[in-house]
Amino acid sequence: MPDENGFRIRGDQSTRVDAFVDAAFAFAVTLLIISIGRVPSSVEDLVQAIRGVPAFAASFYVLARLWQTHRHWSRRYGIEDDYSTRLSLALVFMVLVYVYPLRMIAELTLSGFSNGALVESPITIRTVEELRSLYVIFGVGYAMTAAIFLLLHRHALKLADALELSAAERIGTRTVCARWTAVLAIALASTVLALTLPLGHGESAMLNSTPGLIYGLIYVARFVLARRERKALASKAGEPEH
């Protein structure tokens, strides 16, 4: 039975690599919870802790999407060779390393939008160089994560004949490759902006937030690529059978 996107399930049995990736993502979520701080001992502490929920939710959403992407890849293609295993292990490494930068970026973004009302404790950034460093660390990590997913899906596309991918599945796989290429480009663009923009000058909150706000282009890219995919599928469906 195909999945919700029409892909035939080739990896219906969980492998040891899948189990390891699942455990690593679960541990990453645990690290997010630990980073929230101590257990509240009063109602005032509880209310203060609840203010940190939006940042946790945003970080959890990103981790969940990354986990779901790897799950889809594993189920759709069922590949477990040395190359894909190394890429999966690299993904685990990246996720565990960038848990804290992810939460810090979420807190920084929400603090800027809410004037500190939606964070448990405001992120302390003393200098412009510290702000640049945070954006660069996150941007490089996100770019490397995107590159891993791009390589995983390109590997599946390279094995398309062996996997007996249908025409629709090949179109869908190319779309995912294009999507992760866009994410990679946006993350690198954010990194470049963080290094080159005159951050901190004129106390412009919008300018200081630009390297983070540019990630909103990911959703624009997803919309454009989804439309292109639908047109490609419709065109393929309209072709006469040979």
C-alpha cells in the first residue's frame, strides 16, 4: 500500500539504523527539555517556565520535521547500504550537536517578536559578534543537515531503476531534492548575511533579525515546488501509454 504521497513502501521493517536514528532524535528532544531549566517549586516559577513553551514547541517542531523526513526516506526507498548508513549517522551527529543552537535561535526569534514575553529567560547577547556567531553556527548546522537529506534523496534517485521507482515517484523524489537544495541555499544565504550585514547599527530590530527571517523563504520554496510537482504529475498522467 502506498503512503499519502503515492510512494510504495519498500522499507516496511524497521532496521537497526532506523532504531538508532529514532533513539537519537528522542534524546535530542530530551536535551531540549533539560535545557528548559529546573523543576518549578512555586506557581510563580511554573508561570515563568510556561513562558518557555513556545520556544520548546518551535524547536520540537523542527526536530519532528527532520525525523519525519528521515522516516519517509527510509520507508519509501528501503535503502540500507554503507553510503546511506554513513549519511544517517552524520544526520544523528548534526542533530545532537545543534539542539542547543536551535533552541537559542527559537528563543531569540520569539523574544524579538514578543519583547521577551514568550521566553522563560531572555537570551543574553552582549556584542554584535556574539549575534553573528549564533546565526553562523545555526546556519552552518542547518545547511549541513539539508545537505545530508539532499544526498540521501539523490542516492535514492541514482538507484531509481534498481528500486523500480515509478514515474510519479521519480518526480516526487526530484521535488524533494529541489526542496532540500533550496533549504541549503537559504541557510547559506543566512550565514552570509550574518557575516556581512551591519548588525547592531542604528538599533534596527528588523535588520538584526534578517538572517533569521530569511528562513521564511523555505515555505515560499515549498509552495513553488509543490505547484511545479503537481504540474509535472498532471503532464505525466496526460501522456499516452506506449
